[in-house]
Amino acid sequence: MSTTILAIESSCDDTSAAVIRDGILLSNVTASQKVHEMYGGVVPELASRAHQQNIVPVVDAALKKAGVSKEELSAIAVTLGPGLMGSLLVGVSFAKGLAISLGIPLIEANHLQGHILAHFIHAPEEPVNDPPYPFLCLLVSGGNSQIVKVSAYNKMEILGQTIDDAAGEAIDKCSKVMGLGYPGGPIIDRLAREGNPKAFQFAKPNIPGMNYSFSGLKTSFLYFLRDKIKENPQFIEENKCDLAASLEATIVDILMKKLKMAVKETGITHVALSGGVSANTGLRQAFKNMEKSGRWKIYIPKFSYTTDNAAMIAITGYYKFLDGEYCPLSKPAYSRTVL
């Protein structure tokens, strides 16, 4: 008998549902929210309201695209955290209600674990390139920057993480200061391709061990712009490509320095990249350069699996289902957690 799982992800501002059968992804549907752009960041109350509007049509679309009826489902996997509490509650409440009505198990998925396990998503006509255990994973997103040693799907050790802002958060804030809009990641990435990464030098943190810090970079960037604008009010407009390229190069250098340290200390040379910031061109190229040098074997998931999506929750749920690791219906959503 086949195992068919519906997965739901609603941790931030994307409502997503996916269907996986016997480890093969059949559908992955996501509804994004544009309303936050005018505010320069995600507004939690607006996000939760949008999830309420999107959850039913997104789940319905995922089931139809997969050609699966709800009666065929073996279990429902859902992100319990971490994330925005209001957003999480929409997905968790829907998943619990559907699981109860169908009399099938509920499976908890950790959002960060899902990002890492995105490397094991298999879909028809897509190449398989699973990293072997153990491997290192650089998880970089709007809210997280971590180096994780992955020994099994359910055995992960954080070797280093940000002590303040995450890389994606720093990029978004710097983009906002420059007046470029939100989300800043795609904008900075696009401009950086046309700029000189050595045009400007920004402060880099000196944090011991493998931990990260990006708040100092964000602050120094702000003061740098303030001083330059005093001299030339048109400075940002005249130099936005070089600013973006230099900022991106600085962040990539910070990320890669600690990751190289982790490789050296663990001796693990299979290295994966995950999370929304993994879509960044400069970071991907830095990974590719390490592989070309013959020092690393790298793993970068398909772009659609790097952002918040239910496919990564589906593969997490599938592994847990095989182990009989179900979630009590009484377990609440949580806004903060570690792997």
C-alpha cells in the first residue's frame, strides 16, 4: 500500500501545500503575498489574514495537481515552527482539523529541518543528487544563518549560528536603507551582477568560533551611506550597483570563511547550501568555485525548493511517517526553536 502525505507550510508569508507519495513529490503549490512590499517587511497580522484566504484554495490545488483525493491521504505533515505565530496557527489549525476529520496521523515538521532536507526531494524527471551522511549544510535565510552537521534526517548538530541578525535580514535592511524595496535579496542580487564587488570596503565581524554576526555590518553600512550622502545627495543612485556588489561580496565572504573553518575542523567535504539566501548568485558561485578547486563536493537544491515551500515539509513528513513519529493533536505551534 502506498504512503501519501499532504504537507502544509505557513510559517511566514507564503502559503504552501504539497503532496508526496512513496517519497516522490507529486505537487508543490505556493501562494505568495505581495501586500508586504509597501511596508518594507512582513506585517504579521496581514500575513495571517492572507493565509486564512489562501489555505483552502492552495491545498485544493495541490491535491488536484497531484491527482489525489483527501481520502487517499495517509497523514498530514505541517510546520509547527519556528515562524510567525499568527501565520503558523492558520496552517496548524487547518492541518489538525483535516487530520481529525480523516482519522489520519498528524506529523510535526521543523521549518529549519525542512530547509536542510530539501536536498532529498525527489520529483519525476528531476536528477537525484542526495548528499551522503554526514554532510555539512549552510542554512541561510531571512531569519537564520547556521552551519549544521547532518548525520541523519533526524540527527543534526548546529556548529555555528548568528548571534544577532541573519544574512538575509541584513540584506533586506540594507536594501531598505538604500530605498530599493522589499524583499531586498532579489534586488541586491540583480544589481550586484552589474557592479564592482571591490568598489567599497565594509566592516567584517570578528566573532570567535563558527558563529556569525551581521548587525555590525548593517550598522556600518548605514553610517557609510549617511556620510557619503552628506557629500553627495545622489550617491546611492549613482553607485547602487557597486554598493550592491560590495555588500553581497562582504556577506558571502563572511559566510564562506566560517564554513571553510567547519570543513577543516570536521574533515567533512560534502557541503550543502539551503534556505532562501541560497538563491544568491554570488553565494552559489562561491560554492561552485570550491567544487572546481577539488576541495568540496557541493549540493544546491532546485530554486523552488530553497524558499519557504511545502515540498520540504513533505519529505520531512515522509521520513517521520516511515519511523512512526507522529505528533499529538494537543501539541501547539511554536515561534522559536532549534534543530
